Amino acid sequence: MKVSIITATYNSANTIIDTLNSLEQQTYHDIEYIIIDGASKDNTLDVINRNCTRVTTVISESDKGIYDALNKGVNAATGDIVGFLHSDDLFAYPDAVKDIVNTITKNNTDAVYADLQYVNKNNIDSVVRYWKSGEYNINKLNKGWMPPHPTFYMKRSCYEQFGLFDLSFKIAADYDSLLRYLYLNRISMSYLPKVTLKMRVGGASNRNLHNIILKTKEDIRALKNSRVPWLQALVIKNISKIPQFFKR
């Protein structure tokens, strides 16, 4: 199966080298690597050209934000499976994509997800938070459970059938889309019980009080969109994050 991996970039020269190296080291060979750049003003594109031989497509133009960029990537993808590798994230080990494909193939599911580690911005070996996902059960969605979106890989046919990111969301379009795929449309999923991805801390959703409030409002709207009992799900969703800071 061909895997389309999409990286959205904008002035990402300081972090993307680790992202590119982790992609370059993947042992799975049938990878279509798509870069969607928001017309960076630094040397992001030069870094990409110098450090990754596996890039197949680069689109550099202004966009309406990260979700617009990711939508462009999905529309450009030709792979059987689509996933995202953000410009400050990296694969945790060289067989990660191979394990992702094998898990979907073995279980004949629409999608796969795994575990994730949040790491120090300046030291990718220093684990700040460990998101151990656990086995999937649709009833968990009522209690705020959600797979880590950066570890989520889904068949391209599902994007074609159930839609892309809703650009009316500024921060929580990934949560809204996952609820749409999992809760409303009941796609099938497999769990890969490994840390496939490392994510640097400092994401947009928790950057400041304004973003935290916006994220909460958008989470509520996403839950309502998918007809999930929102109050219970939102409370448990936020409380469930606390133990992740004590796992390594």
C-alpha cells in the first residue's frame, strides 16, 4: 500500500531538520511525501531540498492556516493511506510507517492510531508527557477519549467519503474531524501499541489563555456537531490528560 505523508510548513527551518531525518530513515519504501508550505519567508524550502531525498511534491503558496494546508495535502495525495507529520514532530523509530501499514493490513481496518510522546522543545530525548492511547472502543468517545491525531493514519477513500478539515475551526478541526469519522460514520480502527511519534511541546492550542478558551469553545462545538454528550466528554477529556504527565 502506498502511504501519503503530508507536512505543512511555515517558517519551519529551525525544527524541520529532525522531521525530515526521521522520514528519510523510514524503512518502508512506498511513501509519497508531500510538503505544503505557506510561502515561508525563511529558508525552510532550502532545508527541505538539502536534507530529504524522499520528497515527491512541494506546493508553496499562501494559505488560510494549517488546516487549509493539510486539506491541500490530502487533495494532492495519491496514496492508499494518508497521515500527517507536522514540521516540529518526528517519527520515533525507523519502522514506524512499516508498522502502521502492517497493522491496517493485518486487521483490515480503515484507520490506525498509536501512542505519542510529547518531548522538550530543545531536547527531543526528554519526554514531557506520554499519551498511551489504549484499545479503541466507540463508547470511550462519550467520555472524551480520542486517539492522538498525529499518530492517526486513515485510508484516503475515507477522506473522500467523509470529508476533510472544517476550516471554520481555528484550533480544533482535528478533533472535529476525528469525531466525524469515528462517532458519526463509525469507521473501523486498529491500535498499534507503540510510540510511533514524538511531538515537541508548545502547540497552538495551549499557547496562551486566549487559545485555551478558544480550544474549549471549539471542542464543545465539535462534540455538538457529532451529537456527543458534550459536558461529560469535555470534563473527562481534560482530566484524563493529567496522568500523561507522570508516565514515561
